[in-house]
Amino acid sequence: MLLANFEGSWFPTIFSDKCDGCAKTGKPRCAEFCPNEVFTFQNGKAVVSYPAKCGGGCSTLRCSACAPLCHNRAISFPARNAMYSNLTQDNKDMIRKTKMQSMRKTILDKQRKRCML
């Protein structure tokens, strides 16, 4: 539940002065690439129309895979550390503990699978 509070703040920003809508290819690569349909194409440029969708369907929780696709570097994401700056130490400890529990579970699951083979 705690993680859901800052998931919504992770989304790209497009600098419209840099975005040319991938004029060379005729369609914006970021909009074509994103599995969550975060981007739309308006007035010849990519626009972040659905920021809340960012990250959920990608292989990582904090996906930024669209940024390197932009040849003009018009896509930017918040610094990963900035999202945690306003948390109390207790919340940071809870996040750390949750991550550790998840990692332990993954390791145990892998060990169990090996034993079954």
C-alpha cells in the first residue's frame, strides 16, 4: 500500500520545444513503443496523456525505456531518489524491509525449484 502512494508520481515529461514527433519516421517512437499507452500524438508531437499508466506493464516498476528512443532527448523522468526525499525514516525502513522480504521470497522460490528438479 505504501508503494502505491509514489507510483503515481513516476511519469515522463516531454519537452515540446525538443519534440519533433519523430518527423523522420512519421510517427513518434515513444508512442509506438510504450505498452501502457501513456503517450498520444497531438499537433505533430508526442504528449503524455495518461501519466498514471506509466510503469505498470513494463518489466520494471519504474520504467524509463522510452527515453533513450527519443533522438532529440525530449523525454525526461524524475530522479529516482527525488521520489523518496519527502519520506520519513520509518517509511524508508518499511520500503527497505518490503524489498528485502521480496528478494528473500524470490531466492527461496528459486531454491525450491532447483530441489524439485
